[in-house]
Amino acid sequence: MPIITPDYYDISGLLTEEERLLRDTVRAFVDEEILPIIEHHYREGTAPLELNKRFGDLGIFGATIPEEYGGGGMNSMCYGLINMEMERGDSAVRSTVSVQSSLVMYPIWQYATEELKRHWLPRLASGDAVGCFGLTEPDFGSNPSGMITNARETDSGYVLNGAKMWITNGTLADIAVVWAKLDGVVRGFMVEKGTPGFTAPEMKGKHSLRASVTSELVFQDCEIPKTHIMPGVQGLRGPLSCLNQARYGISWGAIGAAIACFESSVKYATTRIQFDKPIGGFQLVQEKLVWMLNEITKAQLLCWRLAHLKDSGNVRPQQISLAKRNNVWMALECARLAREIHGANGILDEYPVMRHAANLESVKTYEGTHDIHTLILGQDITDLAAFN
Ligand code: TGC
Ligand code: FAD
């Protein structure tokens, strides 16, 4: 029997029964509710919003947030497994999970006032509310410290001015976590949908992550109450601490996309006949499948260990950078190899590989580009910064 879903080093055997059960539940959910509709959404360039409440019912949003705030109270392994299974469906649905859980619920839980935590976290966990995270600006992507979006304090609150770009779910969001400078220091602010002076137009024309909404956030004398600053953090380490959570999830997610490409490739290679035999019987095709299995297995082991480091409280951001950098690169290479194995059929949406390949181009760029993670690791090795 061919290997279809790779678990070559029995990572399943390293999971607890609860972790396995969760993985299998999310896997079945993706098979039954995401795979049948995702190509349609991708083709139309629409987000599967109907899934948000289902994610909430399944406890997928805010998996690691404490239960008293409506979260799942789960460990990092569970959060990783959720991301992996989701991205086996599509990077866009994993993006929705990443943004809601790591980039919206996490900073609210860590840094917002108790009142706003109690108000927003249960709504975000249930999928009744959607959030977004605004860090990137048109002129400041890899270098967010240069951001020009700013806040001015008034008697009643703060006035925001500036613009964010490339913001996942911005147009849909009921609550935006926005990073802006107050007296030259980066601070976190919570801006509710409909606040006068705040608009979030959708960006169009993407060839990648087409089943996800990406937006600008525009602030023109946008006044928010005093309570809506996040008192718990100051400086760039606020948004970067959230990115640690999301980059960790993406490291797992990328494995899911790679597995989808591997599964499709094995099925195709064992059934497509050329020169009177299945193409999987040719050495050059086998070499591609072996490369994929090899790299997926290494990525799985990396993430398994990373989850334990994270839950022990000993993980360093650079270790997360290594996993994000490696696993997304590995998944994109798998998608490209899968496209080759599928021949011309590889460009059709009857197979998932081109969609994953196009999505992974974004995943390689967001949450810190591949090269920015190279520089983070280069600095860690040499103690010399090469950013500028
Ligand atoms: P630097 O001087 O190194 O650090 C500034 C302060 O931050 C602290 N710090 C961190 N804290 C927590 N976690 C980390 N990973 C941290 N890295 C640094 C640092 O200790 C310092 O703290 P303090 O208290 O001393 O002030 O900062 P820098 O300006 O030199 O920047 C470093 C650099 C380039 C690595 C950083 O800016 C970076 O990572 N750039 C990439 C930007 C990025 O990843 N943007 C992502 C936007 S969000 C997104 O893409 C969402 S996609 C959503 C989806 O899934 O759909
Ligand atoms: P730039 O920073 O302009 O980089 C361009 C190129 O130059 C890259 O190859 C980069 O590696 C390279 N480069 C830059 N600096 C250096 C250097 N010092 N040394 C060597 N090479 C360098 N952001 C959010 O805040 N919230 C979101 O929800 C969000 N969602 C996104 C969704 C999608 C679909 C996409 C594509 C992006 C999203 N982003 C989001 C933005 C994302 O984080 C940025 O695109 C990313 O950080 C890179 O910034 P940039 O695109 O401006 O590229």
C-alpha cells in the first residue's frame, strides 16, 4: 500500500490521546466542511465566512487562551495540530485561525484591560466577532519600527491618524488591534468597527490567499476612548510577542499544506500511466516524493520539539524563526514538486497543488519574510545585526 498521509517517524505515537483526538476531529472537519467548498471560494476570491461560527463551536479560536475567557485552555501542541490540519485545507482558513487566536485574542488577553478582555474574548472565541491585527504599513513592512501611524492623547481618549496595509480580515473585523506610536513609542490600541474616522477597504487583485480578505485600515482623526489603549505593553516587543505565537502556528500550518501536496502527488503518481507504467515507478518521480517525505518528516519533528519548548516556557523567538523559515520554505518546495509530478493537470483546480503553491508565496512573506528570519538567525549566531 502506498503511503498517503505521511507520519513516517510515528509522531502520532508521541501525542497524548487528547491531542490525537483533537487532530482527528479537526482533520475530519477539514475533509467534510472545508475541502468541498474551498476551490469555489478560491476561484471566486471570497472568504468562507460561513465557517467562522463552526470554528467557534469546535473550539478552534483561542485554543490556548484560558477557559475563563472563553478560550480552549489547550496546550501549544493542540494549537499546532489545529493549524496543521487547517492549512491542509487552505492557508486562508489557517490564516483566519492564526489572526483570530494569536494576533487578536492573544494581545487582548495579555495586554488589554480586564473589562475589554471580558467583553471581547468570549465573542472572538465563539466566532460571533472577528478581529484583525494592524502592524504593517504601506512603507513599513519588514521594518515596523519606522511606522508613522500615530496616536495623540486628548482629555477623553486618543486620536489615531495613519494607514495600515495588507491586513487579514480588516474589512470584516469587529475589532482591530492597531499598533501606533504615542509620543514616539509603539502602543497597542483597540478600534471598534464603525468608529468615526476608521475605514477598512478591501484590497483586490491577489493571485494568492484568494479565500481570505485582505484590507487597508485607514485612520483619519479617529477618536477612541481612554480605555482602548492596551496598558500592558509598550514598544515593539508588544506586536513582536504576538508574532511569536502566530509564527509558531504557521510553522505547523505549513506542514499541513505540504501534506496536502504529498497526498495528491502519491495518489497521482500511483495512477497516472505513461510509457506503460505508473509514473511513480520512475526513479525521477520517486526522488521527488522522497524529498517531500524527508522534509515533511524533519518539519514534523521540529514542530513537535518546538511545542514542548514553548509549553515549558523555554522557547526563544529565534527558535520559532527557524521553524517558520524552514517549514514554509519546505512546504513551498513540496508544492512546486507536486505541481511537476501532476504535469499539466497540476495547474488545474481539480487538484490542490497550485492553490497551495500560490498561497505559500504569501505565507513565505508574511509574519516576517524568509530573509528577515534568516537575518534574525544570523544575528543569533554571530551576535551581529545585518538588518541595516
Ligand atoms: P529590535 O530592536 O530587535 O527589538 C525591539 C524590541 O522588541 C523585542 N523583540 C521581541 N520581543 C518579543 N518577541 C520577539 N520575537 C522579539 N524580537 C525583538 C526586543 O527585545 C526589543 O525590546 P525592548 O523592550 O528592548 O525594546 O527591533 P528591530 O526594529 O531591529 O526589528 C527587528 C525585526 C526586523 C526582526 C522585526 O522588526 C521583525 O520581525 N520584522 C518583521 C515584521 C513582521 O513580521 N511583520 C508581520 C506583520 S503581521 C502579519 O504578517 C500577519 S499575517 C496574518 C495571517 O496569518 O494572515
Ligand atoms: P518589504 O519589507 O518591503 O520587503 C521586500 C523584500 O525586501 C523582501 O524580500 C524582504 O525580505 C527584503 N528585505 C527587507 N528588508 C531587508 C533587509 N534588511 N535585508 C535583506 N532583505 C530585506 N501585516 C499585518 O500587520 N497584519 C496582517 O494581518 C497581515 N496579513 C497579510 C496577509 C497577506 C496575504 C500578505 C501578503 C501580507 C500580510 N501582512 C500583514 C503584511 C506582511 O507581514 C508583510 O508583507 C511582510 O512583513 C513584508 O513586508 P513588505 O511586504 O512591506 O515587504
